[in-house]
Amino acid sequence: MSDSTYRVQEEELIRGDIAGYLKRHETKDLLRLLTCGSVDDGKSTLIGRLLYDSHMIYEDQLEKVMKDSKVYGTTDESFDPALLTDGLKAEREQGITIDVAYRYFSTDKRKFIIADCPGHEQYTRNMATGASNCNLAVILIDARYGVINQTKRHSFICSLLGIKHVIIAVNKMDLVDWSEKRYEQIKDDYDAFVSRLNFSDIHFIPMSALKGDNVVARSQNLVWYEGPTFLSHLESVNISTDRNLIDMRFPVQYVLRPNLDFRGFSGTLASGVIRVSDAVASLPSRQESKIKAIYGPDGEIAEAFSPMAITVTLEDEIDVSRGNMLVPVKNIPRISNEFESMVVWMHEEKAEVGRSYLIKHATSMVPGVLSSVRYKVDVNTMTRHKQEAVLQDDTANVLELNEIGRCHITLHRSISFDPYERNRATGAFIFVDRLTNVTVGAGMILDRVVSKAKNAGPVSKNIVKNDSLVSDEDRHQLLNQKGATLWLTGLSGSGKSTIALHLERELIDMGHACTILDGDNVRHGLNRDLGFSAEDRTENIRRIAEVAHLFNDAGIIVISAFISPYIKDRQQARQVIADGFIEVFVDTPIEVCEERDPKGLYKKARAGEIPEFTGVTAPYEAPESPELTLAAAETPVEVLVDSVIEKLRKEGVIG
Amino acid sequence: MSGYNLSHLKQLEAESIHIFREVAAEFTNPVMLYSIGKDSSVMLYLAHKAFAPGKIPFPLMHVDTQWKFKEMYSFRTLMAEKYQVNVKVWINPEGKDISNPFLHGSEKHTQVMKTDGLKQALDHYRFDAVFGGARRDEEKSRAKERVYSFRNKFHQWDPKNQRPELWNLYNAKINKGESIRVFPLSNWTEIDIWLYLLREEIPIVPLYFAAERPVVQREGTLIMIDDDRMPLRVGETPMMKKVRFRTLGCYPLTGAIESNAETVEEIVQEMLLTTTSERQGRIIDGDNSSMEDKKKDGYF
Ligand SMILES: Nc1nc2c(ncn2[C@@H]2O[C@H](COP(=O)(O)OP(=O)(O)O)[C@@H](O)[C@H]2O)c(=O)[nH]1
């Protein structure tokens, strides 16, 4: 449909049935997009074309543009669409602002908000700003030049900021003779590098923004292209699945106390769905209650979903204030005072390791320290530059304006967060300078549990290991044993706990100091913030290894009884515990385990009630060369215990 | 998962409510500038929703030029009662009962009563956050305005020195004497405002709807004779015409347009079909200084 018939049809609707017309416009949805391109790729022209062809330009503005076109226009055409949006260019010449500008237009299907960032020095900062709220990015390519470094840079930043949908607008096709071959080549070039990025949907459109080909109206010159036009793609791209509707997160913004009988908690649902009588916990206190009522903008409702702005009341009088987060009792985000993140630096004053900033995350503002820069990303080549020294050499540990780095942040107190990839609203944060109050950086929390073992090292320069006045030999003499960890690994139901219990009894009877670490005593205390995802399991094991190591240092024998299914995690435990690490493989075939099924877990797992259950829906990686293998299926437990004691003797742990 | 979708209006509404709550939580002394126009009506209505069933936890302020339409003053009183809010009225004492747009011209009158008046009021009450109803679609220079716009202690806006704004993480940190102008309607467009007024049945000043009103034709615009302070020029004869106003300001500075639109639907219908941009009726824009200069100076 040509743009003029489109307009005529609109006009008829408006004239004939205004009420119906408005009703349709009232219920349409919203798409936020970002346009990126190098200077002169045709960004302003494209946006101007969209605004013009979709009704958003009023006649007096247009008259002015027609006049301006004669004076400033860079084209021979009767009017230059770029002048409709080029407030920025004029300002740039006057040295005023170089920044993100927002444009609005709508069709009867959607309202669009365009974040328009001019391309040059401040690019990274502006793009990150513009992209932070967008669902979709339009990346312009000048068909004459094809994929250039800037194209890659823009794509990388869009991907970093979590944009899932991309349109590659191959513009100025009129200048390459509308060549399909040229277009296909650009497409191949782009496909070749984009596989490294995180987009879920990439769409290529050949066009001429200046002449209007494939922008709103279908091109007569690009007949070989069979896909949708730019506008019709914008109107139809499905963004409803971009939101996280699974993990309910409600950061409390404001406590509403209009009278003594009403105590409401107001805020915007960051993600998920909340319903009356849901069991919720307030973080970080973990006090629990139930949702009593939910008030939306139009009154009381039974359920609400992200991004609604609501107020809830609770059944119980628990302590909740701004900065707290209400979450489902059974789906708790990470709670920690430190995290790994990707950081975009936005200020001339560089970010320095060891420096303290105010960190705003959801509704809390907490002082925190940039504790390390692990590496920087070269946005042009998308390669990492490792930081040689961490903390030793402060000058190497800076992020300059427009640089992107992987950083470790340590806060003065804990916050509740999710990885940015899973949840934009609870994974994003900004840095505020404590002296100037300016927003100096932005960060996205990564899906990595902070692992201190191989991590940057101590957070504060003041932490060094104390030189003890007691030697290992001193302890050896006192306890008549060496510290060691018997690391039992095996499937659920393989017999680890039974062996551990008998072993502990036997060792104590023999006069040896020992203790058991198992799921029961660790998961309820030390590791109660962890779930069963691969990452959480890794962190679970890391912490256990650290605890075992401390016990060993004190001369105590540790019997650890965890499934610990991953080779790399056990390897890490071996590294942490070092000398005293004895890996014991409790080798019971899965059929036997499943038959025993002491806690009924296999049954549930088979029924799909337990996600990620080792041996059923998650892998178990058997040890390749354990210090000891116990064939637990066919051997009595006393015999197994004896063989372990024998091993301890051989290793010189006990006499 | 379908069904969990918000229309664009409901998303804009949620975003605005979020901003109101954020400001109320993080600032100690916020105020809402209330101009009595349709955007102010929407802003007030949203603020009310943000804190219901409680009351709006900050006052409104009207910087009065003494030359608004009579119907605007009565509407102001009506709204104060309806929403049970405290409306502070500020009239620049230096121009009070003196400033006269007919005698001193629009530029001077606006400077004294509006721009200077606003600064005085802000200094007087020491507000640290000031809500304004400006939208980004109104004017090219506003397209890049932040939701939180930082002002130094002289209330000046420095375009070079605005803070990056990401996600919905607004930076409320300021030093004493500085302030933030907050624009909760930033992402709304003219048509969104009308659609929302219609959907939510929000009251607006009747001057927006067409009615027979006494006007004179002056320099290509229709000016309404709202009271007897208006001197007639030679050759001018008052006439009754069916007119409405697209924006409301001081009556001598606000042009009317001839129209038959008596309902919100009809206004939108006219708006979409006539295609002349909204601010044309506001004489002040014809002045030499650009909006950007005015803003640097502290005008909204
Ligand atoms: N021939 C041709 N020229 C174009 C096209 N799109 C933009 N231009 C021209 O390229 C130049 C830069 O365009 P502009 O929109 O200002 O680029 P921006 O810097 O990305 O905003 C202008 O002279 C435009 O007229 C196109 O599709 N074909």
C-alpha cells in the first residue's frame, strides 16, 4: 500500500467513525526502539520518513521543512525528511548538546518511542542510555560501505544491554543500483560475526530512506525482496515474550500509610505475576507473609503483572520499607553484597578500583566499591583485554569514559538481585559519584556466582592472611592426626550418608576429631540462599570446600557427603582443600539407587516434579581417578568403612 | 502467557506513577507546578492514582500571572477541593497588579510574571523537586530532555551537564539549593493525553471545548475578551464566534481557533484532520528567543 492511500484510509476512518477509531488506538501496544548508525548512514532521513508517512508531522512544521529544504537540504528531492528530526545537528554545530533524543510516532497498531542517538565519540554512553529501555534496535548500514567496525560496535552494545530484536536496515540501495548481490553480501558479512552475540531475532531489510523504498511503502525497485517493509515489520514484531513473567519481583518503592488501618507497599512490578494470597518473603529480612490485597491504578484487583504500578497489603505486620523486595517464598533471587557485572563507564573522570560510589539498584541506594576490573572489552573487535594485575597496580585498574569492562562490585550491605540476562529490572544498576552526584556509570549483573577461590582476591587491601604462631606440626602432635577431607561423591541414594555416619562413629570411637558436612547442615544455614541451578550448585560446592579447608587447617577430619555431580566443581574443591583432599567415589548403579529411593525423590523427578535432578534430568559426571572407589551396592557398610580407614592410614592422616 | 499485556496508555500511566512515587520517596520537599491546562489535569490525576487511597503527599503550586482566563481560576478551586490538595499560589510581588501584557508586551509580561515569578517561588519555598507537565513531543529541543532534569542553585538548566538516564533508575542526588525538574509525562504525546482524558473521563477546563465566545481578530489570531482589562484597537469589533482553545495561558496571549468540537472525541477528530501543530496558538513561541533559551533561563 502506498503511503498516500494509507493516509486516505486513515482519514476516512477518522471522519466516519471517530469513536471506533479512538477505541482501537486506545488499546494498541507500545514498542520502544533504538536507531543506530554512523554519521550519514541516513538515520535522520529514515526517522523523518517514518514520521512523515505516519501522520505525525503537522502541516505548519512541514511547511517550515519545505522552506528549509530549499536552504539547507542536502538532497535534490523536493523535501529532505532528515530536517524533520535534525534538531540535533543544528545544535551540534552550535556546540550544544550531543545526546539521546526521543521521537514519537504511532500507527493504529502500535505506538513507537524511538531513542535516537547521534553517532560519534560519545557513542557508547549514548547508545547504552538509549538501549536501556528498548526492545528493538535498528542498525543502519550504508549499502555502499557494508558492515564496518561501527556496525559491530553498535551490535555489541545492543546485545550487552539486553536487546533481543534487531533490524538491519541496509540503506541507500538506490546508490548501489538496487543490487540484490550487494545486499546478500552484506547479509552474509553480518551473519558471520553476529553469531557471537545474544540476539534472538534478526531481520534484514533493503531500503532507500530518502526515496521511501521499503520504509512504509513497498519498493518497486527492490522486487526481489519478499519480506515485510520496515514499518510493517515494526508493527508486527512480537515482543510480548521479552518480559520475564516467571520470577515475581516487587521492589518496594514507597510505604503508603494514609491512616492507621491501611499499610500499603507501593511499587512497580519488576517482573512476574502477583496474586492475592500468594506467600511472599520480604528481602533481605526473609520475613514471610501473604498478599492480602492488590490495588492497581483502577482499583482493587486479584492479580497484577509486570510492568504494572501497584500497591499491596499484607496479612501480617512484618517489617517492610523502601529498598526491600517482595518475592515468592519459593523463588528467591540472589542476596549478596557482591556481584560480577559488565560496566559501561559514562564520565570523563575514570572509574578506579578501590573507589567508593553510590550504587542505585531497583529502589535501593547503597554505597559500594569497585573492587576489581577483570578485563576490558574492545568494542571494535569485541575482544577482551585482561587486566594484568588486580589490586597491585592501581593504574592498570581503571575504566575510562565509554569503556566497557567486567567488574566486581562490593557493597556495604546486601541487596537482592537477578542476573540482567534473566531480569533487566533487578539486574541493572547505576553508579553515582559521591562528590558530584553525577551518574557516572551503568552496570549489568552477570550470571556468575562470585567465586573467591579464583577470583580477584581479597576485596580490601587490608585483608592478608595472618601468620599463625601455631604450626601444622603443633596441631598434629596435639590431635594425633592430620586435617583431611574425605570427599564422598555419588548419586542420590548411593549410600553416601550411611557411609558417612558409620565412618564418623568409627573415627570418634578411635579417638579422632571429625565432623560431617552434608546437605542437611549446609543447605539450611550457610547456603540457604542457593538453589539447584548449575551455577548455584557450583557455588554450593565452593563454599563447602572453603569450610572443609578451614576445618582441615584446624586439624579436623571432614567427611563431606554431597552428590557434587560436576568434575570441574570437584576439581575446584581439590584446589581449595589442596593436600588433604581425598576423593571417594561411592559407585552405586543408578538402577540400584532408584530402587532404594529412600526419600522418594527419583519418583518425583521422573514425574517431572523436581527440575534438574541428578541422574534423571541433570548429568552426573563420575570421577576419572578418585583416590578410592567404593562398590557400595554389593558391600556391607562395615567393610566399606574399614577400607576408608585403611586409606586414611596410608595417606598418613591417622596413625 | 497472553493476556498479561498492557496497552500503551496503561504503560505510560504505570511509568508516570512510578516517577511520582520515586520522587515522593527520595526528595524532602517536592511540589507540582500546576498550570490548570489539560496536561496539568492529567498530571494531577496520575499523582492522585499514585498515592490512592492516600492523599497526594506534596502541594501544588500555581505561578499566577493574574491574566489567566476566569474559567481557569474557578477550575483551580474546584480541583483543589476534588483532590484535597494544598494549592499554593504565587504572584510575583514586583509585577503584581502592574504587569500588563497589553501595555508591556508578551515577552516582558511572561518574563516577569512567569519566569521570574517561578524562580522567586522556588527560592521562597526551597523545593527540591518540581514536577512539570512538559512532554518531549512538544518541541524539538525537548526531545532530549531527561525525566529528571537537573537545575543548579540559580534554577538554570545546563544542556551540557545533564545526567545520563538509564532504565528507570533515576538519580535524585543533589546538593543543597539545587533542584530537579521532574517530567512524569515525558513519553506522552498530544494524542496520548487526549486518549487518556477520554478513557479516564478526567475533567478539564471547559475552554477546551467549542462554544460561542466574544472574540476579536488581532494580528491573524482570535483573542477572547475575557474581561474589561482588554483595550480595543481602532477598527476592532467584538464578535461572537464558536471557538475553542488548544492551549491555555494568559488570555491576551492565547489564540482561539474556530471549531465545532464540543467533546473530546470531536476535538481529536478535528486535530487529526486539520494537521496544524498544537503550539501554534501560543503567541509566545513567535517571540525571538527559542525555547532552549527560555529553558536555560528557568522557564518550563
Ligand atoms: N541516495 C540516498 N541518500 C540517502 C539515503 N538515506 C539518506 N541519504 C542521504 O545521506 C545523507 C545523510 O543522511 P542523514 O539522515 O542526515 O544521516 P544521519 O547522520 O545518519 O542522520 C543525507 O544527505 C541524506 O539525504 C538513501 O536511502 N539514499
